[in-house]
Amino acid sequence: MAAAAASSDMFDEIVMAEERFHGEGYQEGYAEGSHVGVVEGRRYGSLHGAKMGSEIGCYLGFALTWQCLLQKCTDEKN
């Protein structure tokens, strides 16, 4: 009887192997994808933030230049 139960368990393991491997692969893929997604998101955020900072700095310089011209400033730094 014990041999039949062991044989049945081994047969169940073989039959259910695809489902088990699918589940394990999903879990590993999810963990790796989460990590890669965070890294990619940080890289994209820093690149996009640098572009936005550069553009805002350009607008600031433009606005300060016009402010100076409209106030007829004689000092170069103001």
C-alpha cells in the first residue's frame, strides 16, 4: 500500500510539474521585473528631471533678462 501511495505521489508530481514550474517561473519573473522596473524608472526620472531642470533654468534666465531690460537695469548681474 505504501508503495502504491509513493507511486501515486510521484505520478502527481510529474503531472503537476508544468503547473509548479509555471508558478515558480511567474514568481521569479515578477520579482526580477519589479527590480528592473524600479531601476528603469529611476533612470528615466533622473533623465527627465535633468531635462526639465535645464528647461526651467532657461526660462528663468529669459525672464530675468526681460525683467532687467524692462526695468532698464544698468547693473549686469541684476
